[in-house]
Amino acid sequence: MFGCLRCALSRRAMMGGFAAAAAGAALGPKVRAATGGKEDGTGKAIDFHTHMFDPALPNLITGAMTSTHVDSWLKAMRSPDEHILHMDRYGIGSHVVGYSNATHGISWGDAAQDLKLYRATNDRIAGEWVAAHPGRFHGAFSLPMQDVSLAMGELDRCVTQLGMKVLQLSSCTPDGIYFGDRRFDPMWEAVQHHGLTVFIHPHGQDNRPPFDQFALSNSAGQGVEEIKVMTSIIYNGVFDRFPGVKIVIAHGGGFLPHYYGRLDRNAIERPQTMANIHRLPSSYLKDFHYDSCVYGPEILAALIRIVGVDRIVLGSDYPVGEEDGLGELRKTPGLTPAMVRQIAWETPAKLLGVQDLPRG
């Protein structure tokens, strides 16, 4: 499946709980007692893909969504207590939580205005979520990436002053630039220097043809957006220039891991596509990590066969995604308890640089 370009060319030539509510406190010990000793490590699992919403900012979600669940989603996004109740209900130890809205970013004004909004939201995550509930949250900070110089100052502040270890990016900047572009090299250098993990969530597709009917801008469009950002990173040589970067892609990387064949075909048929990279495009799929939120156990099983179990982390997209992400993970064909433990705890803990977590 994967291999070096030289070998492929040769073959071608030869062959043509810390809950604030009393109910949460009561539920938490029960769940921990029932699951904490399980072989698959349930009870300290880390969900790498969850969302919060800053109540001080305008709501952009309800205008873009018609689901009957919007009110409950917004309640959960605004409340760390709701997150903790959900964690305790399903045997999760902690959430990686980052800001969310309809376009998965703030970016309503110029970069200076966006910086003020991002700073306030990053502070809210660090204070009202992470610090207020020890061991239950890992904060993901965000940046105004349309101005890299402004963004780098906030990155340094979030790491050195707020102690945050995850940078959350939309798949592209507000002006539509994807993150393989060389203008973002200072960001990748800082990410590598600080040992951060970057969590990339799709920015979304415009609701216009062919995505203007049947909610395709969300269902199919998100997978298209993930292809765009991943190929930008691969083909522009980010992993070659910064081999230490750690990137988690939401929703299992969308369609790209299941469609790598044409990329490798072009490496042979159109060698100019290889200008910035030195091995087959498919081999770079194993340089990413992927969350498990793919809405189908057979899809996740296929992804694991392609990239390896060690490249997967638990992700539920709470509160708008899978109700029981850990339960969905256990349904995956072929996964042993040890593999579930690796996905749910060991790999995300390694990415975050944590050992064991206190429980409230």
C-alpha cells in the first residue's frame, strides 16, 4: 500500500465528574466503579474532539442549523458541568475542548478584532473550564491565522501563561488559505518547538451548488474540506520541513485516507506534483493522527487498516456528534480491549504529554 517513490517507479518500469451538580457527583463514582478497572481502560479515556461556545459572543449556529437538538447542543456547549455529566455517564475521564461556531472560528472583523475575541475565549477555556475542573478538561486555544505575526504572540501567551497544549485550527484561514502555505512556517516552527498538538477541524463548505440541497455542505462538504487541508500540508512539505509536528484531523480525515490511490498514481504520471516531498503521498497519511468520529464502525475499521491503530484517538464531536463515542469505538470490528485502550487513552495521553489524571 505505502512505499517509496523510487520503488513505485521501479515497479512501474518493470511492470508497465469533577461535576458541579449533585447529580453528576452521584453518577461519577458509580460509573468509575463499574468501568475504571475494565481491561480497555475505560474511566480515564480522553475524548479529543468536543466543543464549547463562548456565551459572551453572538450565536451563529441556530441560523445555519434546523435540527431539533440545537437548544440542547447550545446548552452543553456553554456548560462545563454538562460536559462532565456526559463524561461520567459514558465513562470518559476528560475532554479536549475548543471553541466552536457555524464556521468553526471567530473571524468576524479584521485580525486585530479577532485577536481580542480569541484572547477572551482562550482565557475562558483556560479559567472556567480547565482550571475550574481539575483533570476533566484539556484546553484547545485558537488564533487569528489571517495575520501570522499577531497569531504567534497569542500562541506564546497560551502556551507559556495559560499552559495550553493543543492548538485548534479551522481547515483554512478566513481568507481561504490552507495551512501548507509557506506563510505559516513560523506557526509550524512554534508548534514543533513547544511540542503542541494541532487539532484541525473542517471550516465547512459554502452552501451553494452542488452543496445547496440536502445539507450536503455539512455531510459531504466537511470531508471535502479535510481533503483540502491534508493535501495542502502533504504536498507543500510541512512534514518534511517540520518532522516533529503532531496533527490530529477531525472526522477520521474525511475521504482522503480511503482515496489515496490516485495521489500515488499522479506521483508517477505527473512527477511535478512531487516537487516538495520525497516519498509517496500515501505514506504521509501515517504522519497524521485521526479522531474516531466517522459514524460507522466499518469505516473506522478500514481507517485503522490503512493508517494503523496507533494513529487513532477517541473523538465524539460532543455535543453535536456521537452520543457515546467510546461505545461506538467498542463496536469497531477487530478491535481488542488493548486496542480500545490505546485509542481511548494511551495515544491521546501521549499527544497531550500527560500520565495519569486526578478525578474530582
